[in-house]
Amino acid sequence: MLNCPYPLPALRAVALHAQRLTAPNGAESPPTLDALDEVVELLSCIQIDTLHLVARSQYLVMWSRLGTYDPADFDRLLFEPGRRRLFEYWGHAASIIPLDAYRYHVPYMQHFEMSPGRWWERWLTAEANREIVHLVLERIRAEGALRAADFQHDGPKRGSWWDWKPAKFALEYLFATGVLMVSNRVNFQRVYDLRERVLPAWVDQVGVTKDDAKRHSLEQGVKALGVCRLAQAAEYAYMRRGDARPYLEVLVREGVIVEVEGTLHDGSTATLVVHRDHLPLLDQAADGIIRPARTTFLSPFDSLFWARGRDEDLWGFQQVLEAYKREPDRRWGYFCLPILHHDRLVGRFDPKLERKNGLLRLRALYLEPGIEPDETLVADVAAALRDFLRFHKAGEVVIERSDPPEFGERLARAL
């Protein structure tokens, strides 16, 4: 290990390598089911989101790392009996998680059943709601997998979660307690079935303690981040920093997590942490053996950004999702995708896929301050954009606005 602070390029390289974002574009063969599964294992989970200006976030995360693949293959790992290796549950929000980690989520299922929280406790206090839970479960037991849409409801239908019909609340309660699992999705609607009809027989269901589960989540988070501040590991595990600190301090004392000094984007040094398994990678990165060579676009929900403030620590970049802001308050756009070029986050664009006519519209395209649209950058972004079009089965791209204008003009010519 270095005695002096690790240089910023080494930190970036390890952070990207841990997220499988260093391989040159086109370096890999067409992704297999094993390759897709491996990405989820490395990341520990992939966040699910409903926005679909382009492909939904969970599919974008895989494309960013593997290039064009068949999303149906990803779905097979989630939903196809005999090939199921992944499942949906609460991880980093709603997430896709390896079935190998199922037992680490059992304590959360048990805890939700025993102490679901004030709102759920109030809901379950009503005898009518407890009866609905019973009836929903019995109907699925008798009829098989069902969606919320399969239950009749005459109440309000505004679509917000507090307007869910009672059967939807019952389904989500049974899902959170682990009694039901998501067996499929139809038009992105969850299809629920009994755990025993969904969970493969090979999966270890023996739960660990809740402390062990939290420790596991934090250790996996540090691995997946590559390098971060100690407190930043909490966000990856979807924990409050104060709640995570005692577990992280124990992992440091045990040598599972190792403290190192590193140089940040602003030139300052800071105490950071890496998983002990990644110390050789950090030294290889410092020696220039690991060199990020990928150019790709990242979902706003990409796990690279889960650790709050790390985008500024390592890249001087501020990742912002503005979809939930009022339009006048947006600086970048509704659903901007950051542009990764080798070891830098160089810009972002706000896309909208017009599926009927196969047109990808870039409503705005930006380069970060100080980034020049040189020949290599333009060529690499153009190559990534062509693959992005292939993945979305689109044949044309229109750049409506670019800052600087030269970047959009040169990119359009390169395409």
C-alpha cells in the first residue's frame, strides 16, 4: 500500500472498476445470462424505477455496463422458473436482488410483520383491512398469481400510493412480510404469488439476525462502491448514517474495511475506506494497471451515485434528478443521463424516446465546465450513442439543444 495519499485517478479507477464501468466499449461478447447475473451480484442490488422516458432504470443500469443486450434475458433471471436467480424486494428502495442474498432480507420481513410502522399499524387496526389481507391471500392461494388490477375496486383512482385500493395495500403488506413474492410483471404491474410457489428450492431461507443483515449490507456496499468515505457506505445500504456508524466502526476494527488516505477532486485529502478484498485493486490502479476505458451513459438512479456527495468528491460532478421538480425550477431537464467518458463524468443529456417512430430526441445536451469536445470524446460518445440507439431499437437521433453548441454539431456529424 502507498504511504502517501492515493491519487485521484486511482480512486476513480477503483470506484468504476467495482461498478464494472471500466471495460472498453465492445470488449465483451454478447451478454449471457451469467454475465447479467454477475453484474447484479457485483452491485448487490439494482434499483427499480417507474420512469421510462427511455428504457426503465433497471434495464439502463445493465446496458451501461454490458452494452446492447436483450432485456427479456434480464427478466428471465427474475421471473422464469428454472432460471430464476434474482428477486424483487426492498433493498436500495425497490430493488432487484440476487437470490443468494435472500436470507439477509428475512430479518426485515420478520421485523415488518412484528413492527410495520405507525401508518401500517393504524391500517391493520381496522378489522375490515385485516379481513382484506386474509381474503387476498386466500384468493391467491386458490387461484394462483394475481395483480392488483385483478381485484375489484370502486374507490378513488388518482394513482398515488395513498389512493391504492385496499387489495393493493394488502398485497404490498403481504409482499413486505415475505408471504408473497413478485412472480412476474405485466405491463410493469407486479404479479404476486405465494413465496413457496416462487422461491426456488435451492435458496437458503434460514434468516440471520438483523444485526448480521445490516453488517452484510454495509460490507457489500463498501465492496460495490470500491472506495468512499466511511459514512457514505450507509446510503448504498439504504441506512441512516447515524444508524450505520456503529456497524461500520466494528467492520473497521475487525479489518474488514480498511482506512486509506486519498486525494479528492478539489485537491484536498480525506480518510476513505475500501474493502480489504479491494486493496490489491487500489494498488493496481495507483500503478496504472487498471485504466477506465469505457464511454457510456448512466441512469439517474445508477448505483454509482447512491453514496451522497461522492460524485463531488471524486468527479466534481453533481448528479441531480429533476423529474420531481417543477419545470421552471429545472436546470438540466426532466431525466438527465450523466455521460461517463473513461474516468470522468463529462456531461449529461435529457432524452425522450419516441417509440412509435423510432426517434431518440435529446432535448438538451451539456458538457461540464472545462470539458473540451475533442476528437476522442466526440467519437467515443457517438459510438456509445449508436449502441444506445440499437438497444432502444431506434434509428434516428435529434439533438434539439447543446451547450456548447459545437459539441452537438460535431456529435451530429459523427453519427
